Amino acid sequence: MLARRQAKLERLPAYFGPSGLVSLPPPAWSFGATPEQADELAGLVLDGVKTATASAAEDYALEGEPLPEPGTLGIVLDGGGHPRALVATTEVRVVAFEEVDEAHAHAEGEGDRTLATWRARHEAFFRDVDPHGRGFRPDMPVVLERFKVLHPKPGR
């Protein structure tokens, strides 16, 4: 309730109905593929360093999920599955992996925040975490998502 009030979401019928019986909580998810990565990346979100993320566009289609849109809400979980932040998507672009720019790499907030580091880490991630056997290609479409924290939940 406090998060809803602070984020000024009291009048969003897509997520919140007129009573608690018809409310639909936003989806909850974590960054990365391991609890350790989830903890690290959730911490970067809470510190205000991580304001963007990237994912393989083909995974959305293969899982029958729509791409995120501006205004989409999500609950960021830590590695233990605990909610850490309510976020809202502010921008979505789909580009080829090889077309990701420095600004996006910096907004992801990982490592030294350079494009070279972003490419090395994400290529490895897309090769290692490939639930659908899509493989990695330099021209693979990547969903670049920017978000803002509406309500942080520091600590546990």
C-alpha cells in the first residue's frame, strides 16, 4: 500500500482494481541467472546505478510473452526471492546486439560500465543462459529496457 501511494499508482486500473479483491500485483522477477547475480544487480538498482537491462528478444516470442512497454511495472527480487524494488519501464528499444551503444552499457551499471565490458559479459550470458537453444549471434535482436525505481525496499 505504501509503495502504491508513493509511486502514485492508486489510479491504475490495469494493476489495481477498486478493492484488494480485484488487484493484480505486477510480475516479480530477478536479474541474472544465479542468486548471487540477482543480489548484485538488485543492489545496483537500489543504489541508483542500474537503470537499464537487456534481454534476448527471441526468448519473449518463444515463451509467448509480450515485449515490455513503457509504463510496465515489475517487482525486482533479490537472490533469495525477496522483493527489493518496484520499478516502471520508461523506454524499450529492440536493436541488434552489435548495435548496443555506450549509453545503454553505462545505464546497465555493471563492471566498469563500458561497452566493451557490456558486450563481453552479455555475449557470455546469452551463450550460457540459453533456455531455447537460440544461440548467440552478433546480429541477434536484443530488448533494451530502461526503468526507474518507484519504491525501493532497502535491506531485508
